[in-house]
Amino acid sequence: MEFSAEMIASFLKGEVAGNKNSVVTNYAKIEEGKNGDLCFLSNPKYEHYIYTTDASIVVVSDKFSPQSEVKATLIKVEDPYKAFADLLVLYVANKPQPEGVSEKASISEKATIGENNYIGDFTVVEDGAKIGSNCKIYPQVYIGLGVKIGDNVTLRPGVKIYEGCVLGNNIELHAGTIIGSDGFGYAPVGDSYEKIPQIGNVIIEDDVDMGSNCTIDRSTMGSTIIHKGVKLDNLCHCAHNTEIGENTVAAAFLGVAGSSKVGKNCVIAGQVGIVGHISVADRTTIGSLAGITRTIKEENGSYLGFPSIDSNLFKRIHVIQKKLPDMYTEMRTMQKEIAKLKETIEKFETK
Amino acid sequence: MEFSAEMIASFLKGEVAGNKNSVVTNYAKIEEGKNGDLCFLSNPKYEHYIYTTDASIVVVSDKFSPQSEVKATLIKVEDPYKAFADLLVLYVANKPQPEGVSEKASISEKATIGENNYIGDFTVVEDGAKIGSNCKIYPQVYIGLGVKIGDNVTLRPGVKIYEGCVLGNNIELHAGTIIGSDGFGYAPVGDSYEKIPQIGNVIIEDDVDMGSNCTIDRSTMGSTIIHKGVKLDNLCHCAHNTEIGENTVAAAFLGVAGSSKVGKNCVIAGQVGIVGHISVADRTTIGSLAGITRTIKEENGSYLGFPSIDSNLFKRIHVIQKKLPDMYTEMRTMQKEIAKLKETIEKFETK
Amino acid sequence: MEFSAEMIASFLKGEVAGNKNSVVTNYAKIEEGKNGDLCFLSNPKYEHYIYTTDASIVVVSDKFSPQSEVKATLIKVEDPYKAFADLLVLYVANKPQPEGVSEKASISEKATIGENNYIGDFTVVEDGAKIGSNCKIYPQVYIGLGVKIGDNVTLRPGVKIYEGCVLGNNIELHAGTIIGSDGFGYAPVGDSYEKIPQIGNVIIEDDVDMGSNCTIDRSTMGSTIIHKGVKLDNLCHCAHNTEIGENTVAAAFLGVAGSSKVGKNCVIAGQVGIVGHISVADRTTIGSLAGITRTIKEENGSYLGFPSIDSNLFKRIHVIQKKLPDMYTEMRTMQKEIAKLKETIEKFETK
């Protein structure tokens, strides 16, 4: 795709400064801009790059006035960062999209498939499954018995959805993600363990995104629920009977153990663990590598460490922890001093 | 499937109180029971739900006597929790099971396949592989050259078993789990690394279950061994030449580094790491996010933290750690007081 | 394959002591050697096994002189460990290799495929993809639109490479690894989040190996880069716009958050987290379960803990931490003693 400065300015409702016939075919970061690239200058600390870049067009703030000569054509807009995101969306929307149902897919005659879907090679859709419309089901996906999938759902290559799980609309699951594997439920019988059958399912509500190689287990009974608007990064794990509240976001390697409920609008950093059978209040922030070991009732808290504590306290402790070896030595010194003082005083007393 | 109260009571050897012709088609938690649902009341703290539930049938203890009117039909049994598990097993056993060998699978003529197996679409079985009987091999599974698989083995969609690995009987591996990828063995050569070929395999003994997206590496020579009765949750990793002892259970994200041996009947919580070339005694309990950094010889120990220590000591330290900022301040105060006392005493002495 | 002592000695430029017609068909560890096995004695602490082993041939140092009778044929070489690695390489190279392009693969006519490749069943190669020569693409792999792959690349079963990613030469990716899934980029819009399209790609340079179920995300713009010679273990995650420097090695569960750069020749243990937007200097060593939370500028450092600190300091703190409960008690004692001393002195003063 080739775009002229004039076309872009018109789309962004911006103003061209320079050659309005300049054309670009690609995006680039301003520090890497080459001829034919479209770049953005949003953060003032990168301003110096604009005087040396080989990019053909740079989108800048309408407040920007160059301190020296700029080779690139400029497009001035109110908010360059927003303009950047808008153009990315336009770019992606204009890319050719995969379409049609592959003859190499294995689709049960007892499945119900909506319209305008892409279903790739070697994908399996089992009996009783229902797929809405405008979905993109990439190759090598597995959609089990009776699975329900809404509209505008994208399942990347190799996603597996077990029997009976339910997905809403506007969902994207990245490659290798597994929905509905059995919850980890065993009852001890002597020295060994007997499996507790897991007959529930997983419900994924609208507007949920998951990264690659995540695992969301079905519940023992009832449903494991990933609520509306949740965004999970790669390699996240939600155990049986968990719930992740609306609009909560979590970075990679989140582990939520069985039956725990995470609230709405939480922000969870990477490699966080949440033990089983607890709940985490809405709008909780959890720092990376933290382990939440008990219910958090108060909203808007921020936690770090294992077992996690208030993050400010954690930081203060961390600073002082580094002084521990010195504290230990000083304490020994103090003990000696106290002993000496005692001795001196005893001498006085016996005088 | 539809079951009457009479049928269920007869299976559970229980007694019906209420309409013995009540029918149910589904399980539910008592707090979510609707018309047509079968529920259980095992934990007395949920008793209040029984007076309001819309469930059609509730299984209760034969010691239970209602404090007010109950709409549902009751089935009285000795142990409602055990009855629940028994019925779940019955329910799962009665579900229609996938069967037959798909024509869309690619099965080598040089493979040996037993009887009464299900092999799904797009599954690959390579030369020399041997599969027992009563197995369920779901779609998109890969079974490499010469792999041996026993009876009653379930491999969920997308499981991959590399060449030469050996699985016993009564095993279930969930979707995306990888058995037999190369161990992470490299020899430094100057600044770069040369791969040490990994020519061993993985042996998985009887009655082992693994969750989804686990990775078990083949050994350099000999075998990585997952012993009888081990249960691993999702996203667990066992490196080359490791062994996990009989009936050990581990929650998600376990990482066992090369050549380490975990004992029998250990209980391992989530996100635990075990460094390489050590061993962990039988019946060890390891808390979540702990890192085991040295051999544990004594059985029945319990560990937390990194590097992990006795879990009681860990908890005591954690309590006092929160007082560290105060301790630091108090210590400074004490130092001043000692200095003042010294001064005072010196004045005495010079009097 | 069957090899005689004479053939092996000739390959290793070693000398036979014993029956030069002894034959072996398999490798084994010396403690497990059976008739027909080839073993190695490199570490003197295993010497005692050589007097009892049933192995047919043992490779030993040319400095080794037996203290009692040895049944096995010996092959004496300068460096038995190097000889072991050389023979493993020979063994692997001599194994029959999969070959040919399966008719059950789905390969676009608009893809370019080199020579002497193996492409397995149910693998998908999309339009515009380019695959070099001497590659082994196992079954159920997905190679997206316009992906470029060099020579001597091995992709194990179920690997997924998204659109536009670029792989160099001599690369091996193990089963279930995902290259090029979307970076985790969202902009908050009120209480919910809007996805920032991820239009970059992933570049994997020559000589890179990855374990199974790794996830490497494409960048927002530009490229996520795994540089030449990097070796990643299973279940590692590199977020969008990250770079891993040449010859860096990392054990399982590494998580590198968005836009961070890890230097060259770093050695990273298991379950390490690196936060976003920082850089880690060349030749840094990071211990297991550590969390790197800020840029490391100095090369050759060694880090442990969360937030990670110098590993020697960490170890000193850890030792003293175990004394914290005692320190707390002693401090209380000291406070009482100081109070008593004060009292005593006050009495003196008022005399």
C-alpha cells in the first residue's frame, strides 16, 4: 500500500508542511526512519531525530516548530500519538484478510457455521459446535463438541477449545492457547490420588484477548469465567472455577489457583501468583513476581513480594534489607557497649 | 441424560425424601441450582441455600434434618461428598465417547495399533509407533517414530510425543503438552555454545496425568522419568534427566532443572523452581513461588521462599521483616541513647 | 547401528585395549551399562563402576590404568568427554532422517521452497513464504504469509510462525513454540482497553535454538530480535520490541517484558523476570527466580532476588535474614537494658 502525505493528512484532519506528494509504504520508529517510511514525533525527547531522519513523512504536533531544517514532509495534528494509533488501525483494517472455509478443514455436518468466516486448513469443528459470523479460525485449531463461539472471534493457529466451552464476541486468542482443559482436582486415596471429574466449562465474555500458550481450565461444576474486556498476555494460567473480573489486564505468566476470584480493573504485572480460594478486590495493582496469599478486600491497593504486602512498605523494607548485614554488626557492637556500660556502672555502685 | 430421584438413590444406596419421580439433567452448585439440576449439600455452612434453591434434587447427609420447608426432593446418603464424586464418575462414564480411527489421521503402516481406540483427524502416528487399546488420541496429536503407548491413554488435542518416548497405562495428557523435546544441553565453545545431542528419551509410568502446555524434555542419555501416579498441573516443565517420584503432585508452573530428582508423595504448590543436580526427599511439601536450591535429605519437611528455608522459620521472618523499618529507627535511637549514657558516665568518672 | 571397538577407536583416534571386535549398538551411562552398550569414564569419581559394568566398550582417558580387572574393552583417548560429545554428534548424524514433502501438507503455490527439505503431514505454508534448503519442518507446523526461513532450520511438530517473521540459518525451534503473536499493547480508554495494532515482526538470527512452548511476540513497529547464537530453554517469553543479545542463554520460564534489551553472552537461570523498557549489560549473570527491575549498565555483574541486587550481597542478607527473629528478641533485651542503665544512672545523678 502506498499513501501520499495529502491522503494521510486528510484522514487525520491534519495539515501538510512540505511536499504533499511525498509517498510512504511503511511505518517506522523515528530513530529508524528510511526513505518511504512514515514516522511519528510524539515524545519531545526524540525531537532531535527529526533533523536527521531519512523518513519521507513525519506526523508531529501542531504545536511543533522546527529548530532547524527538516527534510521530511510534516503532517501537523492535534495529538500525534492518537493519530499514530488511528493510522495503525487503518493499516491493519486495509490488509488483505484470509477468507473462506478450507476444504482441508474437518467440519462436522452437525456444526452450525455463520457467514463470512475464514476457517483454515486442518482445523477441526466437532458435532454441535456453533460459530457466529465474521470469525477468523486459523489452521490447526480444535473446536470441541458443542462449543459456542460468537461473532468477530479470531482464533490463531493451534488454539484448542474443549467440549462445551462458550466464547462471546470480539475475542482474539493467540496461537497455542488452550481453553477448557480439566481442572487440577484430585482426592487423596491412601498414598495415591483419584481424579475428580471436571464437568463444568469455561465462559469467555466479549472483548477478551489472550496471548499465546495460555491455559484456562474448565471448572469442576459451573463455569470458569473470563469476564468482559479482560486482556491476558502469553503463558497465563487460570485454574478451575476461577473468575477474572471485567477489564482486568495481566502480563505474562499469571497463575491463578483454583476457585479464586480476581476483581474488575485490576492491573497485574508479570509472573504473579494468586493462591486458591481467595478473592482480590477491584482496581488492585499487583507488581511483578508477587504472590498473593490471602483475600484482598480493600480496593485500589498495590502489592509486592511474597507473601505480598503493601508495595510502599515492600519498597521501604527492601531498602533497609540491604543494610541488614551492617545492622547485624552494629547490633553486636551495641551489645558490647551496653555490657561495658553495665560493668562501669557496677563498679560505681560497689564503690 | 435424564435421571430420576429413584434411580440416583438406588445408585447411591440412599433414601428419597420427597417426589421420587423428580428428574434432573444437569449438575450444579447448590448456590446456583435451577429446575432440573442435581445439587449436593456437604458443607454445613451452605445449609441455608437448601431452603431457597430451585434445584430439583439435593443429595444430603442422612444426618440432615431440615430446619424449615425444602422444595427440592432430598436423597439422604452417608457421605454426600463421596456420593458427589461417585456420581461425577458415573456421569463422565456415561457420556458418549469419541470412537473410531479417522480417515483424516496419518497413520504409518509400520505402526501397531491396538483395539477400541479413537484416533482423531489430522493426528500423525509415525513408523514403529505402538499404541495399546482403549486409547483416545484426539485430533492434531503427533506420535513420533517408535513411541510406545499402553492402554487407556488419553492424549488431548495437539499433544506432541517425540521419537522413542514410552508411555504406560491409564495416562491423560492435556492439550498442547510436549513430551521428549531436547534437553537444554550446550557446551561453551569460546563465546558461543555447541549443542550436546540429546539421545535419551522420556518414560511416563502408569496413572500419570499432566495438564495443558507442559514440557518434559528427553534426557541426554538414559531416561527422564515421570513415575507412577504423578499429577502435574498446566505449564509444568521437567528438564532432561529429571525424575519425579511416585504420587508426587505439583501445581502449575513447576520448573525442575536438569538431572534433579524429586521424591515420592511430595506436594508442590504453584510456580516452584528446583535447581539442577539436586534431590528432594520423599513427602516434602513446597509452598508457592519457592525456589529449592539444595538437596533436601530429610523427609516430611516443608519449605518456603528463595532460597527456600523451613516454612515455619520463613513465616516468622516474614512477620518480623515487616517491622524492619521500625527496627532500623529504634536501633538508631538506641545508638544515641548508648552514646548519651556513655557521656554521662564519663562525666561521673571524671568527677 | 552396530559399531566395533576398532571402528570407534579409529573415529576417535584412540587406542583399543581388549577385544577390538567387541560391538555396541547403544549408548549408556557407565552406572547403567549393559551388554552391547558403549560407555564413557570421564569423571574419576565414577571409576569404581568400570570394574563392575556389563558394558561392552568403555571410552577412557589415555592416562587411565585399571586398579583391578576390567571385563569391557577399553578405548583410550586424550579427552573422553570431548570424545563422548563427538560420538553423540556422529550418532545423531547417522540416524535416518525424515525426508520429502508430504502430500498431506498444505503448501501454497505462491510459496518458494528450496531443496532437500522435509515437510511433514498437515503442515501449512502460506502465500509468499520462502523456505531455504535442508530444512526439517515437522508435522502440524504453521508458516504464515510471507515468512522467510533460511537453510538448515528444524521446526518441530506444532511450531507456529506468524505472518512476516524472518528466521536465519541453523535454527531449531521445539514443539509448540509460537513466533510472532501480537505484542501485549493496549491503551486505556475509560475503564476498558483498546488494542494497539502490532504491525512489526520477529527476526530470529542464525544459530538460535528454542525449547518447547516458548512465545516470542512481534513488535508494535520494527522487529523483536533474537540475535545470533541465543539459546532459550522451554516456556520462555520475549515480549514485543525486545532484543536478546548474541550468545545469551536462558533456562526455562524466562520472561522479558516489552522493549527491554538483554545484552550479549548473558547467562540467565530459570524463572527470571525482566521488567519492560530497561537494558541488561553484556555478560550479566542472573540467578534463578530473580526479577531485574532496572537497567544494568555494568558488564559481568551477577544478580539475585527481587528486586534483584548483587548476588553476593543477596547471599549475605539471606544468611542474616534467618537470624531476624533472634535479632528482634535481642533488640528488645537491649532496649530494656538501656532503660535499666538509664534508671541506675539517674539514681546516681539524684544522689
